[in-house]
Amino acid sequence: MKEPAARERMIARGLEVLSEQGFAATGLDALLKSAGVPKGSFYHYFRSKSDFGLAVLERYAEIWDRKLCRILHDPTKRPLMRISNYIDESIAGMEKFDFRRGCLIGNLGQELGSLDDALAARIGDVFDSWAAHMEACLKEAVESGEISCTLDPKLLSQFFWASWEGAVLRSKVKRSIAPLLQFRDVMLCLLRAAHVSGSTAPGPLSDQ
């Protein structure tokens, strides 16, 4: 069933604002005005600001799940190339919005102390989902010989997202893609360097 237009506008604007300034700093009056929605309509669709934040979070999670499926599970690309493609596409997104927007999940994650339990728990679920996508990709990398079978894909996936969120925040603060490029180069270098010596792993990264 199609969502009412007013609710959609609020969620769409919420995606933009929460990605830029986080939850606590987002004022409902300014957000509703920019979305062209009267304040009375807000409480028709949402019980509270936290309920609104959860709806925005769900929408963001849906968008990112589709993105991760498209890139990290692309059967036409080798696993490490998929990871490189995800990073590069995200870098392009940071540049597109002139470093005003970070990761909405990362923004909210830094405010856990001020969020209600439902919102905090859902943030954890989203991070777990992202880790599962990355873990599956890294398992393929192990199975294909691209990285060492001694590396733990689950641990690597958690390390990837923890490091990535830090790089995104630093990139936003510095208004530069340099931290993201550094993350990409170090992460991929470490993964490639760790493959088993003498294995049947493919050569340098390419489009295949």
C-alpha cells in the first residue's frame, strides 16, 4: 500500500537531515517546514520524534540493504572488487553531497545514550545486517583463494564496518575524500597481502 504523501515527504526529508546533523540536533519545526507539512500532521503519522526516527531508520536500512545486495553479491565481480566498488561508490556519494552527509546509522550510533531502547536496538540490528553482507562476500573471497583461509570473515566484516564508519566521520569533518581513500587502500592491501602464498588466487584486481 502506498504511503501518504505527507508521511513520505517527512521521511524523505528526515533521511537528508539526520544524515547531515544527527538525531538530537534535528528540530521538528524546521524539518516539517522544509518538508511542507503542518506540525499537526506529524502526530497523525508518528507518535513521537523517536517513532519518526525509527521510520527514517527503517527506510535508510531498506535503501542500504538493496545497495549492499547489488554490490557485495554481484556474481559478475570477484569478491574484493565488489568491496572496492562499494567503497568507491560511497566516496562518490560523499562528494556528491559536498561532505554534508555522513552515514545515518553511524550518526545515530554515536547518540545511543540519548535514544530510546527500540531505536538503539534497531541500530544494532542494522549493523549486524551489514556485517552479514560483508561476511558473505569475504567468505567467497576465502573460498576463491583471494584471501587467506586463516582469516575469519566474521571478524573481518566487523573490523571493516568499525573502521569504515570512522573513515566516513573523518571524511565529513575534513571535507575531503582522503580518509576514505586511505581506508580503501589499506584495507584492500591488507586483504590481498594476506592470501595464502602459492595459492591459486587470481592476480591483481580487475573488473572481473
